[in-house]
Amino acid sequence: MSSAAPTRLLLLAIRVIGDVVLITPIIRQLRQAYPDVYLAALADGQSAKILHHNPHLDRVIEIDRRAARQLTKTTQFKQWLQFIADIRQEQFDTVVDVFSGPRSATIAWLSGASRRYGEESRNRIRGFLYSHSIQVSRDHRHLIEQKLDLIHPLVGNVDAHKAPLELFLTSDETQRALGLLGANTTDAQRLVGLVPGAGSPWRMWPLDRFARLADFLVEHYHVRIVLVGGAADRSICQQICELMNEPPLDLSGQTSLRELVAVLAELDLVISNVTGPMHIASALPKPYVIGLYGAADTVQYAPWGNRAMMVTKGRREDAYWQKVDYEQDYQRLLEISVQDVKEAVFHVMSDRHV
């Protein structure tokens, strides 16, 4: 562990939603190691909302790169200067750059912090921007295991399997979710969420298979199907509705990100492509999660936690993270049949008493 304890620590987590969910164990580890430290996290856009109401954080700093790109270059530059000035005013003495991208490495260097921890495994020149450049082995390791390496100098050894994902909701958010679901405390019908969208079409299991699976779940388990996703997923969810024998509850495009988290928290089972909501569901205490995987993400982005499992035709030796062949990865995803997922559902429903 580092000899000098931090007093004001900034965690840079500039990445997409699923990645930010997966670094929540780091937040708890830092808080447990330094209960009195001022701990802030910086994240981008919707990803920052994942960290709202986290009791281990004193502050969540939000940036919005998408909105900034709509501004003139002059306005962007002025905003950048003001942003750096605001960060320096916080007087952080320690920065941990979790994803070690070029922008975040620059922020770390300009923050004024004397101790700056970041990854040096990609042979990029930005390594000199960190005072502590950490070599991280990525091969055959989950993202959580990789990121725990970055804070090893600060917290020591951590058993990754004792580092659960964590998301936190308010009672108001829970009540809004129950309203969206039309649920009440006496309704014993199990709720199964389907997440048919993904950040890339190469990661989307065919819609007709989702529909056939949903019909099977309704017929054999008498569940209520809930379709979830963002505004971009409305058309694909509508297609699934049209293919199903009985109409599901379609909440696609009707929830904010925080409402989506709260809805997922009320479900009994979530079946999803590899996408942010799948990792969100895995971080929540109630739902069991079945993730549908090609090959590339089966190690680094595998479902985390004892209530989550994956269905895949990929092999561990097929997992890769550099220069992904998306077409090949998609072919592995297409090899997953409806029967394969039915068997996974049977395992969850019978052995785990969902």
C-alpha cells in the first residue's frame, strides 16, 4: 500500500454505462481503506447517473462530452479551461484514472494532484502523465480484476470475488418503478425482463428468438414479460411485441436511466444481450440474470456475481479484447438457440427458486 494516505481522492471513470457499473467495487474498496478521505468520482453523461446516491462517494462530478461536441471550438476550449480550473480548485492530492484514456490521463495530469495512478499497458506515451504508472495484465482476466490492480498500491490485495457490484436507489425511485410496472405487493406473478437492444447490432440476438422465448416463458411459467431499453430500442421492442402471441409490457423509451435501474431492481429474471442494462441488473440484489454472449466478451465482460450466468457458444480461448472481429463474434451469438436459453431458464427457475 502507498505510504502516504490520500486526503482528497478523485476517481476518473470516463467510460460507458456498463464499464462504470463494473468499477463500483473499486469505490467501496477505497472507502473501506480510507474512511475519512474526501472521495469524488468523475464520469461522463448518462454513465455518471449510475453513481448517484452511492453512499461511499462524497461527490459525483458530471461532464457531458456529447453536448460539448455540439459547441463551437472556441466555446469548447473555454469550457475546458473552466473545467480544469474547477478541478484544481478541489485540491485533490490523489487521482486514480480507472480507464486511462487520453482525455482522462490529461485531466489527471492537469488536476494538480501529486499522486496520479493509471494504467501503462498499451505502450502509449500518455504513461508519463501518471506519477504511478501501473502495469495491468488483461489476458484471461475480468475487467474487475484488471481495475483492482490499479488501486493495489492504495488498498493492498483484494479478493475480486469478494468485491460485489453495487448500485443504490432511493425509495422514491423504487415507487416510480412500481408505478411503471403496475405492480402491487399482492401480485405474485413473476416478472421477466428482456433487453433485446445493445450498443452494437453485432451484439443483438435475433428479435424473433426473443419473441419465441417470451411466448414460451408466458406459456410454461406464467410470467409477465417486460421489455426494457432506451429510446433507440423502441422499434425493435415494437417488433417483438408484434411477433408475440400475448402483448408484453413495453417500457422501452419510457424510462430515464435511473428509472430503468429501479425497474430492473423489481424484476425476478433478466435475459439480455451484452449491454449496460445487463451489468446493471447483475449489480442489483433481486434479479437473476442470463446474458447472451458471442465470444469476445466472455472473460473481460462476463456477468459478475452469483445471480448471473452467461449462455454462449464461445470458448474461453476465443475471448479477446483487441481488434475484435465483430462479424465472427456475431456468428457465435447466432449459434445460441432458443432451446439453449430455455435450458438456462429452467436451471434458474428450478434450482434457484425464482
